[in-house]
Amino acid sequence: MKIHRMHCFGRTDETGNTAIVVESSALSESERLEFAQQQDANATVFVDANAGGDLQLDYYYPHARSPLCLHATLAASAVFFERDPDIGRLQFTTSMHGQTLVIERDGQDIYVGAEPQRCPALIFDVAEITKLLLVKPTDLIGIKGPASVGSAKLLVEVADESALDGLRPNLAGIVEWSRKQAVSGMFVYCHLRDGVYVGRNFNHLEPRFEDAATGVAAGALAITLERSITLLQGDALGQPCTLFARYLGGAVQIGGRAVRSAV
């Protein structure tokens, strides 16, 4: 196996979500999950060639396989762009749902094209959401979604950064609720200034695995708001990240930096 460790969406070369990229792996699905659990990383992506010779991406968080992880997609793309500096465009297929991902380079940033995906019908109870987030109903500005560009998120808006930073939700409860509702957790955000938002993602069992950046949430939020946005994330974790989501009239491109980790 060839293994690469990358930092994704970071504002510096030392910050961002960590992703492990694995090439030439013969591991089974259960072995891949076990491998991902052994890594000190937010996600692991396995790059395979399918029967037609197309490159497939198979994503794993430490607790579960995932249909899509955009920071891991950035990581895999960076490995291939690094290998062939003359190419400016890549295409991958996701293993679970067969979703086609078109990747482009724009200067130092890598952008992943995605389209809205159908979400499960969800009739949510505001009281249930507040109980899971451990907040009062008055702390919430609104609840949107679920929305998806490959991994469905419930989008929850709070008043400001202090409310966002103060969240200490019931993580186990959110994971269990997500399984029952067939969504991938909750993305809680606030509006900072024109076109700029700050957010936190909750779909992991342990606080230490909270995302410093959540690309699918940036895409889902841009689709829902029907506008291009800049999303800031990870500052409270000491991993400041910046994500860009270009709204393209129904589709979206989610982008940011991806660099090789020194470790």
C-alpha cells in the first residue's frame, strides 16, 4: 500500500482536517474501517480502480464508512495533482453511491464539483434537536434541510459565535438520531458578515474527532442559501480552516487548500 497524510482546508500548511490517502489496497470493507480507526486522522480514503478503469474513492471515518468526504477528496486530488503538475482536472467516482466528482485546480486551491442529492424525508422535532444540542429553543435562529451534496446534513443556525463555540452537544445521541433519520449529523452555523459564515459539524462519537472543516456542509449550506459563501471552521479547535463554496445555479463547487503533512 502507498499511504499519504494530508492537511486539507487549512489556512496554513500546519492546520486543517487530516486525511489519510491509501493507494493499492486489497483490504476488505471491515479491514478498511479497522485501518481508519487506527489512524490519528479525521478520515481515510482508499483509491481504487473499478472494472472500467475509473478511479474510485472509498471513504471511512473512524466510526463508519461514508458515502462522501470532501476533505478526503481534496487530499486524494492533491496526491494526483502533485504527481502530474501539468493536469488541471481530475474525475473520481464514489464507491458507495457511484457519484461522479469533477475536480479542478484554481491556483493553490482545489475545487470539487457537486450537485444536490436527494435527502430522506425528515420531520424534525425542534424540542428533540435542542435536547441533542443541549441548548434552549430560544438559542436557535432556524433549522433548515436536511440538504446534501453527497452526505445529508441537518443545518441548524444559532445567533452568534459565542453560542456556537459554547456548544457541548450529546454526541452519542446525535449519532444515534442520525442513524435513525438516515442523515450524517448536524451542522451548526452562524452568519458572521456578508457571505461569510462560521460553523461546527457534529457527527462523530468523540470530541477529539470533531471536523476542523466540513466540505459537504459548506456545499449543503451554499445550496440551501442559494449563494456563494466562505465558511470559517476549526478556530476553536486550534485548526483554523477556510472553505469556499461557489454556488452555480443549482450546482456547487467546494474548494480550499490541501498540502502534504510533514508528519
